[in-house]
Amino acid sequence: MHFGFTQIKNNSIKRIMNYLLKNTLMAAAGIIALAITTGGCSEKGKEKSSAPALSASNMDTTVKPGDDFYRYANGNWLKNNPIPAEYSRYGAFEVLEEENYDQLKTILADASADKNAAQGSINQKIRDFYNSGMDTNKIEKDGISPLKAELDQINTFATPADVQKMLIEQHASGNYPLFYLYGGADEKNSDMVIANTYQAGLGLPDRDYYLADDARSKEIRAAYLVHMAKMFVLAGATKEQAEKDAAIVMNIETELAKISSTRVELRNPVANYNKTDLAGLQKMAPGIDWKAYFEGIKLAPTAEINIGQPKFIKGMAAMIQTVPVADWKVYFRWDLINSAASALSSEFDKEHFAFYGTVLTGAKEQRPRWKRMIDNTSNSLGEAVGQLYVQKFFPPEAKKRMVELVNNLKASLGERINGLSWMSEATKKEAEAKLAKINVKIGYPDKWIDYTNLTIGTESYYQNLKNARQFEVNRNMAKIGKPVDRSEWGMTPQTVNAYYSPNMNEIVFPAAILQPPFFFMNADDAVNYGAIGMVISHEMTHGFDDQGRQYDKDGNLHDWWLAEDSKNFEAKTTVLVDQYNNYKMLENLHVDGKLTLGENIADLGGMNVAYNGLQKALAGKKQEEKIDGFTPDQRFFLSYAQVWRANTRDEETMRRLKEDVHSPAEARVNAIVYNIPAFYKAFDIKPGDKRYIAPENRADIW
């Protein structure tokens, strides 16, 4: 999942891709669910910790606020909290992640010991899924045998038609070699679900790892070849054959990388909207029999198909015919082994972690199995676990407080929009209409997913994973050609994160994020507005970032801006792009201002809107001038900064700079606050301070 509050362009693809990335662990084992710091609820509404909302002991006051606010706010915490071996990044989020594990562990411990759970009940499915994953004796005994039927089928490949048949069967089962096919809202008719394709097929997390000439990319390519060879040996190949097979996979994936869009290109919703029909798709990519494909995945040939990346689909389909069948055998064998590795015996699991966890992210040790099984159970039976989580840990009064905050911050953003000097009245009117129509979801869904058709048993952990994956894909495919269900959620209640969906024009805050340090039931307004208030404002601002602004109030991809306003917006975002492009990390790297632009706009807008909301909340109230020595304005900015404190391994920093649409934690603080006039006043920042930005050079958008 993305690290940080984010924009979800499409709930359906988010569910499927997160499912694939987490449950089959095709991406790095170091993927981190968001988590936070002090406190939490051990039972509904009860504070787990009496730790203060802000603690001066975490600060390093030897650092001037004008030189490095991130370290001024967090320096002592950073010094006193080294990264545990199992983490590639450890900060406020991961501290709450540990608390979240404790909460979920109590739920799964109860479920796993429930011998009386009725067959077919949620408790039975949670129990048997978790226990099957914890039954390491059986998993060790089974070895690679759970894959035997699929591997045997791959060995029968003789023609390109056989390759396509295997592609169809894998997609129908929810494993996605080469490309994704999913049901999602039509970008220009957001009330209807259509079929969509999306590029895939790579074992490394990004196309640039295959194509870039920098030292780190070369190092990763070399390590990937070694890793693949080791896995092929574990699967029964000789060392010589395994090395040849690894080279074959690398060649195929490199060709796929060459036709893949960059991450920056993937952020352009217009370029990724290319609707056609079956005949148009067949003409575009004749290397695949698309009629047979749709029949094979049990989806009636649909009149509306969005091809996310036409260049990729066309090139990939051509490769089906031109790449030797013998090479496709190797590629599909690798894709199957790699996607299933964490569900196989320990030798596969450990080698998988050695590359995706250690090489890519720098983690020194694999997480304990019970944590990994909590993750996989919570992902595979997300809303089933979510129901139990909400019953035990979500205080109802938190929802009420959130509604009040959201309403206040909506009004704050409305005031900010109304006061913009660079936007015309006509575009302001449309922006205010969009803001007014933003839907808000808090805590948990009103309607839970029905898991009746998901079979979970005791025979095989791998089979349970397959069944859960198949269930999710079937559920998604069944939506195609039907109206969008606007009651659905793209995250589970136990996820410590939040998101904005432009297709739905909604902001969503799962129950698990309504804990310290984002949300304190009894803290002063300044702390809550600097944390959860900023989260709310961040998500609302996503509706007006460089991507979200292209969608109208109904969630349709539609240009509602006057041309001059668009020009003014782009000029203002260029300032932010340049600032982040010049934000240095490690010795010779920097943040990618274009890749991270949407999140940076949301951070900057979120802080401005939250600060304005705080002033509205304080108006007319009697306030203590200082709490623990800090004014309300100071506590607002400190609260924001302390949310992002984190130590990160160099490998993980390098990975995120290449892959992540979110800026590193340090930049999310330092590259934002020095653009905000109120910050200068709160901490008496003056010319000559290292990070001082002259007023005319500051970024100011929303």
C-alpha cells in the first residue's frame, strides 16, 4: 500500500492490486501499512496510554526551528529510536503498527481457538485461514507441491495458444502475469463499472530498475538474477539451468519494462483513458485472441473496455507471438513461484525475503510469522476481520468528533477557495460545488462484504490464499457492466490510513486512524488540527491537486476549469515541483517533484486549510496562552512534524525515491512548513535561517 495518506483513483484496482501485492507478496516484503505512535484504544474509548500528546523530550532544541524544523521537533526521538531489525523504516507510524498488531492479535487469537465456530461463519473462516498459515509443519512437508498442477500445465506449453490459455487461467484465478484486468468506474461516466487493463508483468517494483544505468539499479538487477537462480534451484533445477532460466526471465521482463509507462506518466488520467470495444482491442493488440480471453475469464465480451496503457498492451500481446514458447514456460514458472513463495516452505519464504525484504528495503530480519499471518488474514478476509475490530476497538464518540472536524475543515477549504486571487469566479463556483459534494466516510462501511461464497478450509494455506484471491476477483468481475456501488470502501477499518477517491469524490477515514498521534479524544484543538485535521484537509485537497482537479463534482474526468485558471494553477505547482526537485536526500539523490506533486500539493493545501480551521475553532474560545511551554500555533506545527518522525534505512530511502508518490517523511515536514507564513510567525523564523524562503518564492496553491 502507499505510505501516507493518498488518492485512490479507483477503489476496485486498489483492492485487487493491494491484494496481489500483499497476499502473494509479489512486491517487496517491506511494504508497510501505515501506523502511528503514542496511545491507542485497548477497549472502546479507553486510552491505552497516558502519554502527552506532545512531548518536549522528543525534540532537539539545540536545532534552530528555522534551520531544520523536522529535527527540531523530532531530533531526540530519532536519536533514541534505532530501526529494529525487522523494519526498513521505523517511526511514529510503525509504533502504532505494533499497537495495531497487538489489537488484531487478540482478535485472531480468540478466533483461532474457537473450536465451536459454525461451519461457514466468519469466525470459522478467520480461524482456519490464520491457523493454516501458522501450521508450519504442514507447510514444510508440502514444500512446492501446492504448485504441482499449475507447474505441470506450464510444462505442456507447445504453442502461443497454450501460453494464452495459461494466461487466461491465471487471470481467472486472480494471479496476474503480464497485465491486470479489473472492473472499475468509467473515468468519464463514474456511475458505471467497465473493464480496465493496466500494465504489469515485472518482478521488480518499477520499470526503471531494468532500464536505468545508476549504480543502485545495476546492483538490484544483479541481485535479482542471483535471487531468481536460487529460487529455480529450490524448485528443482540444476544451478546451470537455473542461471539460464533467470537470464530468460530478465530478458522478457526487460522487454516489458521498455513498453511500460513511467510512474509519472501513470499519473496522467487523460493519457490513461483509452476506451474502446472488443473489436477495437482486437485491432489494437492482435497478438491475443481477446474474445477467447473474455470467455476464458468468464466475463461476457463487453462493449466498453478502457486500455490504461495502449503501448504496453499492444507490445505485450505481440510478445505472446514472438517470444519463444520455451521462454514463456520459464517466465510463467517464475511468476507462479514468485507469487506463491511466502506460502511455500521456509526455504522459499526466506529466499523471497532475502531479496524483496533485505536487498530492496534493507530490512535485516523477517517479521515474526504471527505478524505476517495477521497481515494476510486481515487482507484476505478484510471486512470480516474489520467487523470484529470495530466491535472491540472503535469508540463511537470518535466518529461524532470526526464529523465535527470534517464540517469545520470543509468550511475552511471553502474560505480558502473563495479567497484565491489567481482563480476566476466561474471556476471558483465549480470548485465550491465539488467541495460541497465531497462524500465523507468515517470508521467502517454501512454494508459489509458478504463472504458466504468464500471457502476456507484446513487442508492447505496456499489453497486458502488462492480461494481468497479468487473470491476477490470474482466479486470484482461481477461488477462490470453494472452501476457503481458508492457504499463500498477501498480500505478496511483496521487500516491505519486514509484516502480520497476522485471517481467517487469522497474522503474515507478508517477506524484505525482515529488514534493518537492523529486523533486524541482529550487533546487541545491545536494538536488535533495539526494531525487528524491535516489528514482530513490533505484528503479534501486531493480533489484539487494536479490529478484530482481534472475530475468534476460527480467524479467524471472532465475539464471544468477556464484556460487561464489552469495556466495559473500550473505556474503555482511549478514552484512546488522545483522546491522538491532540489530537496536533497542521502549524498547525491533528490525527491522527484513531478512524481510526488499530487501528495505535495495535498500536504501544502492540507496544512493551510487545517491551520485556517484551527483559527476558526479557537475563535471565541478561552485558550491557555501556552501548554507545556508552547502556543497553540506552535503546538499545531509540532503535532504535524511529530506525526512524520521516522528513521529510514538507506536502501528503503532509495527505493521510495524511485517508486513512491509520497515524499520522504523529512521532506513532508521541511518542504512544507517553510512555505507557510504562520509558521514563520510562530517560531520567529528570520532571513539568515538556513531554510528561510523569501515570501515571493514560497509555494501557495490552495
